[in-house]
Amino acid sequence: MTKEKKIMALAEEHIMNTYRRTPIALVKGEGARVWDANGKEYLDFVAGIAVCNLGHSHPQVVKAIKKQSKNLMHVSNLYYTKPQGEVAELLTGHSFADKVFFCNSGAEANEAAIKLARKYAHENLGADKFELITMKDSFHGRTMATITATGQEKFQFGFTPLLDGFQYVGFNDPAALEKAISPKTCGVMLEPIQGEGGVIIPDPRYLALVREICNRHKILMILDEVQTGIGRTGKLFAYEDSGIQPDIMTLAKALGNGFPVGAMLATNEVARAFAPGNHASTFGGNPLAMAAAKATLEVMLQGDMLEHCQKMGGYFLTKLQALKARHQVISDVRGKGLMLACSLEIDGAGIVKTCQERGLLINCAGGKTLRFVPPLVISAKDIDMAISILDVVLEGT
């Protein structure tokens, strides 16, 4: 039995069957590449699902984690730590927000946002205002509250009864949102771009119209930037392109460049609804996670990473459009920054598998959408290589 097969066999024997895993065992990563236990190299256009935005094992992030681990890895949030304040200052200094709550994942960040919205509404809008409107085909996590917020039945199947207080409307449909608001509505929760829904990009004015609707009805606007945040779309946060500011925003994925960390940000007005005891996280904002997040943010903000993302995103989109012209199986191409997708006329699982066999890791969202979320350090040469592999694979479909 090979080293790789031993790793997979151990997992199959002892780990719950909650993932449909690709039959490779990855052991090393650097930049835009990873290697399996047999030594095979892969060009990684998944990046931990939009997590490793600075690339695998970025030297500055590795250095920060090593240094912090020698000093202090964890203490309770009953005490102050310097790294936590530093990361909060970076986040609030470069966003609309005034306050931050730290946690460990996107689901936890969205859970915190749901609780804060209800608490704020209870104290400021009335106890009868507790409902959130979310979008069909959205994805907000897998806790009970966040799968209820998620507008896709496939994630909810088998877990009913779901929580009360959620309803769904079509994404990119301001009229449907306006119609759905009731006396019980306390807020609207949505992704600037739907990731798991298939990289669905709304009309340029959509977020501004949602903001106007929320202002008119005096309800909260919550943006889930778990996947779009920390540079993925070519801005630090995707909402920056819309000219608006939300009341609450959630982050995770790329915030620690692979180290688990999440955050929920809010304005002072909304944040003051939380008091000691209302919400907490044992590991949220621990010094090691904050060291990773601080290093990630500093790299993202100090160099030309965002400009590079925009440039490479435009280059990649052009190449995908040319690929579409050569292959009828591609029905649509779209993207913003380095969050791109191809819609297919066929199921994409076979294409993902064949690409993996040829040394390219990609992802399929929603069955017929190839999703590309490579590290933001990706080069034009890497993109050309990925396009070449896709070209050959699609030729065989």
C-alpha cells in the first residue's frame, strides 16, 4: 500500500463520512501549488475554497504564526491580548465598521450576525421584529441557524424542523425583496456574489438598491463576505465597488490565509446591542489566529496584491471567454477579480476529475458550474497552464 493510500485508508476508517473527497492526499503547499503524498504536483485553483488568498505557506504568515506560538497561543477572552486589538484596528480602519467580534469560521460569524441583528431589533425596533430575509441559492453555513438562512433545500434536507424567522427571495430582484418585507422583518442578509450558488454576480446597482430598501424600512443590511472578502474580488471587501456600506458584515476563509479565523463586524449603533454574556467564543480571536490574520491583512494592504488580483482576474476572464468560443459545452463565463466560473451544459464532476488527473485542481459548484478561486498570487503563466489543461479536457467531453 502506498503512503497516499495509507493516509486515505486511515481517514476512511476513523473519520465521519461528511465529505465527498477527491482520492488524493495532499501533504505540502507553496504559492499556487500543492503536492500529494506520492510527490505529484498540482496547480491549485481551489485554494482551500477561496481561503489561501496569499498562496500556500506564505512566508510572512508562517513567520508570524511561529513567532506568536513561542510567546502565547491561547488565553481566555476574559483577558485582553494585544494581537486581537491590532487585527480589530486593521479591520475597522479599512472598512465601514466600528467594532469586531472574533470567532473561528464563516458559519460562526454568520451565526453571530443573526444573533446581533435579532438583539438589535429586540432593543430598538420592537420584540415582534425578528425575521431575516435571505436569498434563494445563498449559502451561509451549516449550523442550525445558518442552514436555515441558506436558501438551498439540499443543505436543509434531513434537519427539519428549521428555525422560525427566515424567508427567501430571489437574488438580484429588488422588487421581490421589497414585496417580502413585513412588520416582522428586522433585516436582509445576502452575499455580494453568491459563491456556492454558482458565482452569481448581481447587477451593478443591486446592492445599492438593497441598501435603499433597508434604509426606507429602517431594517438592517447584513453582508456575508466570507468568500468575497479579503481581496477575492480585487477590493479588500466586495461591497466597496457598490458605493454602499452595510450595517453588519461577516468574514472568514481568507482572513487567516488558512488558519481558522472568522469575524463579524458592525457599526457602533448596531454593535452596542451586544453586552457581556450575549455571545462568546472560547477560541475566537486567540493570539495565534490573530497573528495569522494580522500578517495576512498586512500583506494584502501593503503591496500590490489587490491590483494584481484585478489584473489577473481580467486576464483569466478573457482566456475563459476564448475557451467558451471553442467549446459549445460552456454556456456562460463570468467573474469578478479572481472569483470566476463557467456554466456548463453537462455535469461538471467528470471535468473536475480529469483536470485533477492532469495536475489541475478546480471545483464544481451546483453541479454544472466550474468555479475558479485560485490564490491571488497566481501568474499569467499559471492561468495559461490551467486554460491549456481545460482546453484538452473539454475537447474530450
